[in-house]
Amino acid sequence: MRKLPRVLVVEDEPSIAELIAVNLRHNGFAPTVVFDGAAAQREVDAVLPDVILLDWMLPGESGASLARQWRKNERTKTVPILMLTARSDESDKVQGLDAGADDYITKPFSTQELLARIRAVLRRRAPEIVNDSVQVGELALDAGTYRITFRGAELKVGPTEFKLLHYLMKHAERVHTRGTLLDKIWGDHVFIEERTVDVHVKRLRESLGEAAGMVETVRGAGYRLTAMNNTGRTAQMSSSPSA
């Protein structure tokens, strides 16, 4: 029997929480509903969900604060988080994304929009396996084994950042607009805004550590990945299929 994706719904308004849960059950998901941050943490500690729907305004600890904690924890850092909120200003959206959310849904929202966003983040959590490897300078990525190393040390990145880095490395030294990256990494997920790319680039740089400087911002254009060594920058890219 196929395992249903587990969705943790953290929403303090019972009527909204129940409506979300009913629609999730009818569309092939297994929802668990909690009403505050403490209960959400207990559920996460007990069984790791496949995706979290997290209300921004909760009694006690806010959703944004919870998202930051989960992103710092090795066990929960890659679980997709969709922020639910009535706050629609761009600054609020950016704040939610910076806190660790993968997507941002403004209330009121349609059931179809919610389901589309959940399916999209789940697709990004399980990126398509392409059996190839690519190296740029001292940074190496093996898609078949899902490993990234820099100067021999393994790096840990989230699923969306993995896909983003893979694409940038496969097309090193080229400048990619935010729109291009949205098309290549997020596909036909039309709800995603271009600012989301900036947030994931920021996360990617944080994960890359000493290699962060390889991901360059080209003002007014987009982003570029370039090789780096101790004496300067040089492009040394190789790509080969895995055996």
C-alpha cells in the first residue's frame, strides 16, 4: 500500500485547521492537526512529517520562530515548510522566507492553490536523480549519490539548494536571471515569486561555507557560479556521467 505523505498542520483557528485537514485527506495526504508551537514540536519530535503547514500567528511562540529553530536543527532542516498567514506585504513575505519557509501562502487561499504548493515542495524535496557528476574548481557534486564536497570535505545542503547548485555548476560562468532559475529549478510552479530565488541563494551560500564566494551576484542581471582558488578565480569545469 502506498504511504501517504504526512502533513503537519499548525493552525490555531480550529475551523481553518479542520477545513485544511479534510481537503488534505480527500486528496491523498495524511494530516495531523495541532494548534500551537509546543504541540507542533512534540509532533515533530515523535514523527518527522513530509511537509509542515505553519501559521505565522500562533499562541505563545510564533510560526516564524518555530521555522528558524527547525532550520537550525540537523534533523528538521530539510523538511519543507509552507507559511500560512494573513500578512501580504512583500516585507512580510521576505521575513517569512528568511525565517526558513519554502513557500508563503496568504489567507484566504483556494484549496487548489494550497494543494499545488504542497505538491510542488514535495517534488523539490525529492529531486529527480540524474546520474552525473560535475566539478567546478575544488567544488564537486555527485547527483547519483547526492553528495557535495569542497576541498574533500562533504557539505550538507537542502533539496532545493542541491538542485540550484547542480544547475549552476552544470552551467558555470554563465549569468542566470532569477526568472531562468525559477523555470529550471521550480518548473511550472507559477505561484513562486522571483524574490524566493534570493532567499535560496542565501541559504546555499550559508551551506557552502568557504565556497560561498563561488556563487556571485551580478548586479541587475542575476547569479553566476565561478571557480575559486587561493590565488584568485578561474573556471575549471568538468562533467561526466556516473558509471
